[in-house]
Amino acid sequence: MKESSASEAIFDRASTALGAKSRRCFGEVDEAAQSFVAALVARATVGSRVWIVCSDVRAQEDFAAELMAWLPEARLLPELEIPFAGDLLPDPETSAERLEILSLLAHEESIGPLVIHTGQWAQEVPSARALAKSVLSLTKGDRVGLFEAGEKLVNAGYERAAQVTTRGQFAIRGGIMDVFSWQASLPMRLELDDEVVDSIRSFDPDTQISIGESTTCEVLAGNFDAKLAPLRNYLRKEDLIIDVAGSEERAHVRISSESARRCNPFFPQPFGKFDAGDLVLDAVRRDRLFRQLEEWRVAGWQVSLAAGSDGEIERFQELATEEHFDVSSVNFLQAPITRGFVFPSARLAVLSDAELFGRSSSLRQRRISHRRERMLAGRAAIDFTEFEPGDHVVHLEHGIGRYVGLQTTPGDDGERRSVTGVRRRRPALCAPGSSLAGRPLCGRRQRDIPNFLS
């Protein structure tokens, strides 16, 4: 509640100075503040879906991460990563996330601000009508024939299995049906009582233990790829487009670092770049920081520190106490933003603990690697008995090489098995087995090979 009130106070103060409900162009907004201004506009938009358009994939992912710190309900439409080997399939986690978002759009259900990049407007995606027709919706109390439901799932490309572990599988045991829909983040378990759906629960595919209850279950059980259409076709007349790329002609709102008429500029925080340890070790810079905070306090500014954890807040408070600064004038909120900003028109300053403690760049780097970590976590462990010396394999960082064998190496927490491989015209490589992207490339059918994405 305290965090919510702190962020609400920031939004209220900035909104009063900006007039976010009526403004259509926000100029001289430093990049560090653009996600905050977009959140401000989205909050002021009632009854319309909000699309936020960035210039490219990197800008899109960075912007979405910052925006979600202000608006947790915001969504990122992930780029469909196409593997470099043409006969392989895209990352299933990315495909599922895209399908989930497209399904919400197709059914005109509630969805937070959606962050895309300019190139995605023309991308071919399943049409809204095809997705709507493909949904098999099951609700508690519905009568369901398990045999007929199983036949429909098989015809839709689902695989019948003894136990559901991955998307595209279903299992029927007595009066229980488990199904893992293509767009779902978790599989669902339906228990029937004399052909009537008695309960619907999500469950963990690894432990098979139920997680939560639901009243409905939606399964994509049709040929939703039969009809494709550009993403732009999902736009409705009442939708709001926010342009941060500087190239969206149909934008209703523009946010830019360039100057504009009647602009209320946002500036980066005035303390410069901090490296790790600077705030603790550099007494001059620390003194300058707290002197500025005191000047803001006397002038009636609202100063907020966004931190990733309570520990970082306590760390800042300890430094403030050493400098004899009264921290009661600072609002603290847990929001993992990487850069702070100041908004003089509202006498508002938002500081980032990651920036002050020299962790801003590392935090952004962790966000970049998040998709890779999620992709690896979703893969089954590789069975190295499938490899033969000489097989071509793909390493996530080093590329294509030939498999040589396994060797055991000592580590701090015991012995580890590592893969030895050879890269063309390069020295031999020894790397953890988890860093390989899949099974051998040669002699495997497409359905047996996971995605080799870096």
C-alpha cells in the first residue's frame, strides 16, 4: 500500500503539471523519463487499448522493462525469433507469449499497454477471426464428452501423452483431462463428474501438482495459422498509438527527446554516471548528492528513490544518516528502473538506486539475457548419449562446432561434466553442457530438434 501511494503521488504531481489527458506531443523528454511519460498517458486513457511503438527490438525490450516498473500490467509483444537453421521451429515460449497476446486482442479482452516495434506492424500473424474460431472454451458446469474432445485435439495437432509436460499435449485418465494449450503459460486439469466439468485447475508440468483454480479453460484447438494478416489489422478505431520511435505517422501521442512547442522538459538526474562503489567511496560526489537533495527539500520538491529491494533502500538510508540528511523527505518505492530523471515544471525528482550505486548497466544487461535464460529453463535436459563424436552441434555463444566428447572438471561445488568441442579454424572449446542449444544437427527429424537460438 505504501509503495502504491508513493507511485500515485509521483503520477499525480507530474500529471497536474503536464496535462497528460489533453497533450498530444511531449518534447524534450530525456530517454530516462520516456517510459514514465508513456505510463502517465496510458493511465489517463480510459476505454481504449494503448499501443506503444519503439524503433527496433532492442529499444522495444528496454522500453518495456522500464514501463513495467511503472505499469506492471504493460505487455511486450516478443519478436518471433527465427532459428538460423531453416528446418527448425521458433522458440515455443516466445510463440506461446505471442499467441496469448493475440488471443486477448482477438477477443477484445482487457490488456495493458502493448509495446511493439515499427517492424511488427507488417508482420503476418494469425488473423483475429481465425483465432476466435480456433478457441475451444470450457467452463465449469459444461457437459464434455472426453472421447470427442480428445478427437478434436488430435485433429488440431495435439499429441496424446501419458503425462502432459509440454505445449501441444493432452492426457485423459478416467474422468480427468489434462491439456497444455499452445498459448498457455501452464497446463490445465479438468475433472469431470458424469461428463460435467466439476473443477478446472492449472498445474505444474514438472511436479504435476495443482497450482490454482479457475472457472474457464481456453484451448486453441483449430487451424489458427490457416489465415494470416498483418498485425496492424488488430488496430481498432478507438485504440491509442504512442510513438517513441519518431516515425509512426498514425500516432496520436508522440514522446521525443527533441524540442517541441509548449514542452515541459524532463532531464536526466544531474549527478552524472556512478560506477560501482562511487557513492560509498567518493566523499565529494556523495556530499554533492545530499546537498542537492537538501536544496530540493527546501524548495518544496518531491524526491523519490526507486529501488529494487528493501535492502537497497536501507543502504541509502544508512548513507543519508552518515551525511546527517533527514530521509523522511524522500519517498521510497520498489520499482526496478535503471535511470532517474528530474521534471522541473512539477518540482519532481525520481532517482534510481541502480544508477546511484553503479548497477544501472548491469541491470539492463540482465534484462537483455532474461529471454535466453527463460528459453533455457523451458528446455528439457540434453541427453548426451544421443551425441556421437563428429556430430555438429550449436553453442549459444560460440556457434557451430563438432562434438568431441565429455570430460569431468573440478568445481567449487563438486565435479562438473563439460562438453569438449572443436570449432573450425579455432582452438578446442570446453563448455558446460547446459550451454548447448539442442541435439545433434545431423540425421534428426525436425520435430526431434529443439530451437538453436542465441
